[in-house]
Amino acid sequence: MTIIKILFGLFGLSIVVVVHEAGHLIAARLSGIKVEAFSIGWGKVLFSRVWKGTEYRLSLFPLGGYCKMQGEQAMIQAWESKAKTIETSEGDMYGALWWKRIFVSISGPLMNLLFASLIFFFISIIGYNIYYYPSRIVLASEYTDRSDYPADRSGLMSGDRIIRIDGSQIDRFDELQNAILMHPDEEMQFTIERNGQTQQLVVKPELNKETGAGSLGIFPWIEPSIKTLEPDSDFMSLGLLQGDRITAMNGKKVHHALDINRILSSEELQSISFIRDGFEKFLSVDEADSSIENPGIQFEYLTMRTNPGQVVRSIINSFQETWSTVYNSLKGLTMLFKGIDLQSAVSGPLRITYMTGDLAFSGFSQGIGEGLLSFFRFIALINVALFIMNLLPIPVLDGGQILFFMIEGLTQKKPNPTVLYRYQMIGTVMVFALIIFATMNDILFFSRN
């Protein structure tokens, strides 16, 4: 199963890279720069066809692809021959006007952004299911050794329902998480419902240095009603059924799912009280069955279906979703300079590949449609991330190229091959160092998990 997830993830990442390279291809052709080859995948060419002067290839290793433009090697050849300028011919990349090269460089990231918007558009126009828990909370301090989480300091209590944050309505726990995610160390106005009464509280999330996100120290309040049981569930073998609501274990009252986890982690199971079809039932557990290794329970959650959108409304939704993702990603980058644990917060290609496949398979457990939704939503997020990362002014990346071409345009001087080569080498070292660091993080992540 893990291999299938990885293959699925590789397929997803390949889509992102091919879309990026297609942006360069289209812009180059529009700018009069000859594209010698456009390949899906790397390595040995399995199939190729020439169309309008460009060789389109399908290569052996289906991880991304590349767009090879005429004259890309001219800079290295000029540096090796110690020439003071880069010799070019018609159709060469370095022979094009500086603003055309900027257009070609920026088109790859822009294509990623456009593709993300298209995904959000189709998701909006089709509609989708949302699976969620309500915005009722449980304090993490009641289940950990720590007692000074931001939720505790602000006066929140288990059982509180968060109904508004800074004036915005909150109905779901994921909306609550998203609201605090990008606001560490910022005061926020919470409106809560407690015992039928509303109250106002000022809450200040803290920075989680492992994730770089805002954190309160809360869990969702999950009702202890059984939605599904796995076929090999220990609870199924004890006689529990779908729809049963657990009310007590070992004589201890169960308010929510975390109570069940706490009891099972600290003692052997001796008895279960539950409600079935409106009647209270009691089950005594034999000593031979008292060790629960695989609960195999999915507790009750809520489901809502978004209404399929009209074209205009879906276009607006797609731009709003894209802008929100870009804004949150940029703000997330700033967290890197606030003392977070980079080993935990920075993911490399291995982990991203696995996460892509894992999210898709988690969605497929709800059906083919939900699996495709999860897959493409994550692909949209990766497209936005690639858009931002490639525009950073780092040599070798598109942003570094754009910066160099802009300097050429402002000074009206052709680039010196030696300066350009050294500039590119600095970028290559930086990017490879980042890849090695992120890959080592991935290896540590998989070894721990």
C-alpha cells in the first residue's frame, strides 16, 4: 500500500512540474525562442514526435519533465572560452530581449498559479462534501502534562463552543483551526457559548515551533457515538455495533472520544456502558479480552455538501481561494524567521510525495469522488507553493533569473558570462543544500513514524 501511495504521489508531483514547464514552453514560443525539446519525465526517451520544430518526448522516469530551449548552453560555452559576451543566434534564449526572457521565466510560476485556480474553480462548480466536527473544544491540558496552554490562560474551558473569531462566524473545528493557524502571538477576539450563555474572551495563540503555526492547546469535542467499526475491531468482537453511544468504561463516565483514549491507555478494559436504540446497556469484559490493541472505531462526525456553484460565483471563489492560499503561504514563510524547528517544519520531496498519495487514499476511503477531490486540492496547494518558491530571488530559480534579466534591462548591458556563471553556481549550491537538508528531514520523519 505504501508503494502505491508513493507512486500516486509521484504522479501528482509530475503533474505540477509538467504544468510549470508547459508555462515556459508556451511563453518561449510566443517570444520567438526556439524550444528544442519538451519532455514529460526524465531519462531514456521512450517515445518522441517533432511538431513545429519542437521534439515532444515521453521519457522513462515519470517524475516531472523539462523544457529545453535553444542556446541554454551558450552561457557555459562563453565562460569556458573566457569570452566577454554570450554569442547567440536567432531563436536562442540569451539572444532574446531581456523583457522576453523575463516573460518566459515568470510564465512557469504563473502557469502553476493558473492551474491552482482552475482546480479551485472546478471544485467549486461541482460541489463537494465536507466532513467535520463542530467547533466545541476540549482542553489539551486535561490530557497532557502541560497546564499553561494559551487556551487555559485565556479562560477557555472544555465544552465551550467557539461561535465567532474576530467577528467571523465559526461552525466547524477546522474553521477554528484555520482562523488561528496564521495568527501566532496575535490577540484575537473570541465569542464563545458556555452553558447556554455567550461570552467574550481575548485569546492569544502561541507559535508552535514544530509546525510554524498558531496553536491554542485544544482538541475537538468528538461525541463517543460509533459511526463505523473496522472488520478486525476489538470492540466489534466484544459486541458493540454501529450507532452505539459509549457512556462509561470501567465505571468512569465518558463525555467524548478523548475520555475513551485516556481510559484505554491507562488501564485494562473491564466493562462498557452504552446506549443502543435508546436503551442503556452494560457489557462486562472477560479478562482474556481486556487488552484493547485495535479499537477500530470511527466516531460520529458531521457531513455537509456545498452547493454546486454557478460559473461566475465559482470564478470568484477560485480567485478568493487562490489568493487566500498565496497569502497564507507567504505568511507561513515569515514563520521560518521566528525560531521554529526547521527539521520539523520543512518537508522535502519524499515527504511531499508520500503526503500526496496518502491524502488521496484517505479520500478514496470515502469514495472515488472524495479521493480525487483530496488529491487535486493538495495538488492545487503544491502549485501555489511552487509559484511562490520559484519566484524567490535565488539564482537558478525563476525569481533569480528574473532579477538578473531586470538588472540587464536597467543597465542596458549584456550579462558577462563569468558573472552569470558564478551567479548560477551560487544558486545551484543553495538549492542543492536545501534539497539535502529537506531530504534528511524526510528520512528522519519516516524513521520516527
